[in-house]
Amino acid sequence: MPTQRDLYDILGVARGASDDEIKKAYRSLARKHHPDVVRDGNKADAETHFKEINGAYAILSDPQKRAHYDRTGTIPGAPGPAGAGFGGEGIGDIFDLFFGAASGGGRRRTGPPRGADLRYDIEITFEEVLKGVERQIKFTRLARCNACRGVGSADGHPPTTCPECKGAGQVRAVRQTPLGQFMTTGTCLKCGGTGGVIINPCKTCKGSGRRDELAHVDVKVPPGVEEGSRVRFQGLGEAGERGGAQGDLYVYINIKPHEIFERDGPDLHCDTAISFTQAALGSKLEIETLDGSATIDLAAGTQNGTTFRIGGRGLPRMRGAGRGDLIVNVFVRVPKKLSRKQRELLEEFARSGGEEAEDKSLFKRVKEAFGGE
């Protein structure tokens, strides 16, 4: 296998060259060795040389790739030594550098364009996520004109070949550049890129082959659907001009926030408050779920922030059988106001446990802090 040339030698710069020096050298060589500029010699050799220049610049203009090359002498991601894989850069990169995207021959448009896709958003509740729901939606779209059957002509005749582009849908123009003459292509303005023109346009759709229509469709939302999911209805979007294919309709699912529950995949989370006596003595706590009630057994001495899991009372799993769980976080509610009787009972409870229930005055607490009697 032939020895690969050093990338710095290809651009004619030193290894310590700055970014500006590399860019300047690249521009100079690109102008000089572009295949469309070279008038003498073998065009194939010129293109190969130009790809080599373009590939060298692609590596040395990227700080990370250049550092890798300086360290290992190999091109990042390439299977072989330096110089392999240059063809992947594409000879068209130099066109963008000097002229932007206008140069080069873009993909040719053939036939009537496809219609636009449509988007429709619906909002459902947690209860509807649990059981699934079916909704009928209504929307306005551009549909095929019935008067001309989508052809666009009043007499039903198909479009005739565009005299401007001769049916190609694109026109070409020659541009003078510092590198010489370049041929550019663009969409034909007369036919809009379709390659045909309507001689006798339909009065209903004015030659477009489309008209406004109110459409409706039934959307079946499965149980357990997640936020942002979408349903695709192929061919229910807008009709294309002059008989072009119809686009698609995408229905996006948004889920309305719940007042009580928060969702984590198939699991649901909620908070509930219990009284001090319930926490201390234990009790049965009834919880309302999305589909009825459930009971939690509070053990005596339940602490603030304790979490309980009720299996199978969450949302259905989209992938797999069964449902998620309901996770209940329990918080002990401290009363803000006490009756005289309640206060006496709590003070007695505190004293029986060795606690001092009565508040000390600020003066007394300060005196005790400094060792006073």
C-alpha cells in the first residue's frame, strides 16, 4: 500500500501553523486545484487532489481531530493511516464555502408535491388514561377538489408540459465566480417545480386542485397512554396540489394534571394527612383512588413522612400486563388551635413521659443558660 502523505504537507503549512494560516492555505489551494477550474491535465487526477486537500482541511480545522492526528498520526474514526477516508468529506463542501447552498445540482422534483402533514392535540384526564377513551375530533384541511377531481383544470385535462423548464421542474443558470463558470439549478417559477402548467384552471380551486374541507375522525386512545404520545392517520392530512398525494394526520396526546395524584410511569403518588392520635394509636385510613377506595392499616407509632404502597392501584402499563402501584406519603397534621380540655390532656401526656409541657418565659430561659437559679 502506498505511503500516505502528511496532512500538513498537503496544505503546505508547518505543524505549528495557526488556524488562520491553515484556512488561508486551504482557500488558496482550493481555488487553484478545483476540478472545474483546472483546464489542462486529467480531470480525475484533479478531483482526487482536490478531495485530498478538502480532507486534510477537514481534519486540521477541527481542534479535536487535529490533536488526535498530531498525537497518533491517524485520522479520527478512520480504519487506516493518515489520508484514508477522505472521500467521506464530499467534494461539495467547497461549494458551500464560496457560494452557499445555491450551487450544485439539488434533487430534482418530479410530479405534483405531496400534501402537508397536520397536527391535532387532544387533552385527556387521568381517569381516561386508566380506562382508555375514544374521541371524535373535527378539523379543517385542504382536500381534493371535487369539481376537477384534483387535476386543477376546468376541462379535466392534465397539465401540459411547462414551456419554461420543459417538464423538468427546474431551471438552470450559469454563474460567474472566482473559480470560473458554475451551473446552478433552481425551482421553475412558472410551474412551481411540478413540470406542468394548467391552461384552463378550475374556477372552484383556481387550478390548485384543492379546497377547504371540514373533516372528522375517531381517535382511540389506549389505557396507560403517556404524555406526548401520538397516533398517526396515514393519508388524512392535506391533499397535494394538482393531484399530489395526501399528507398524514398526527394526533398528539396531552394529559391534564390531576389535583391529587402525580404520575411516575405507571405508578401514582399522593400525599395525605393524618392526625396525631391516628399516628400514635394506629388506625385504618381510607384512601380514594382513581377507581374507588382503598384501605391503609396505620400501625401505632406511625412516623411523619412514612410511605405506603398499594399494589395494582396505579395506571395500566403500556408495555406489559397489569397496573402500577399507588404510593401514599403520610404526613402528621399538628392542630393549630387546642381547646382547654385538649391542652390539659396533652400536658398530662407530656408530664407522664418526662417532658415539661409548660412554656418557660424568655427571662427564665436566659437565666438558666447563664447558670442562674
